[in-house]
Amino acid sequence: MIATIFDDLYRINKEVNRFLYGGETTRNTYWPETNIYENENEYVILAKTPGVEKEDISISIKDNSVKISGEKKINYDDELNYHLQERKNGKFERNFLLNEKIDAEKTSAEIKNGLLLVKINKKPETKPVKIDIK
């Protein structure tokens, strides 16, 4: 698998959080794993969001930036003696800067089987135009 700049940024972000908040932050911090790809007409963001309700997610677009924020709520019983606690919860926020102008009015989003799918149309003026040579 080829690492992308997004993978590197994710790792850096995780390390900065570990440094700032001291040690393990998995119980109170949740960063959905995300893939972004594009085709000729749109960008597609696919984020793992199991256990997150659609009412707990917010998506906003400004210029060519997309912000996805929300909260994964898990009620832990503090009186139990956990031996292993890997399920992550808490608030999250991810910001993505896209290369081209996007059309916020034609953006759609849905959650299905724990995956958030966001389709963001590119503005028509950003699409390449082929010029015939005479």
C-alpha cells in the first residue's frame, strides 16, 4: 500500500495530540480513518464512523476546505474494572483542503454500515477543457 501525505499528516496529528495531552488519549479522542479520492467530476470522502449517529456529525464547506466534526458517544461504566478498552469515543474534527474549487450546493452525504460517504462536486470552471489545435 502506498502512503499518502494524508497518512503522514494523520500520524503527525496523532503524535502532537499524544505530546500535548500526555500519553494515551484514545478514550477521549476519536479520529475517524478517512480516504479521499477524486474523479473528473467530484471528490469523494469516505470515513469510518461506526457507532456515530448522523445527528452527531456536522459537515461544513468553505472555499475548497471541508470540515467534518462530530462525536462518538459510548457510555462506559466507571465502576467496572476494564482489562482492555480499545473502543474509542469522544469528539472529533477533521479538516481537509482540496486542490480545486468545489460546489457546496451540490454536495451530498450519507451514513451506511458505519461509513460516512461525502460526495463533493467540482465547480465546472475547474474541469479541464480540451483545446483543439488548428
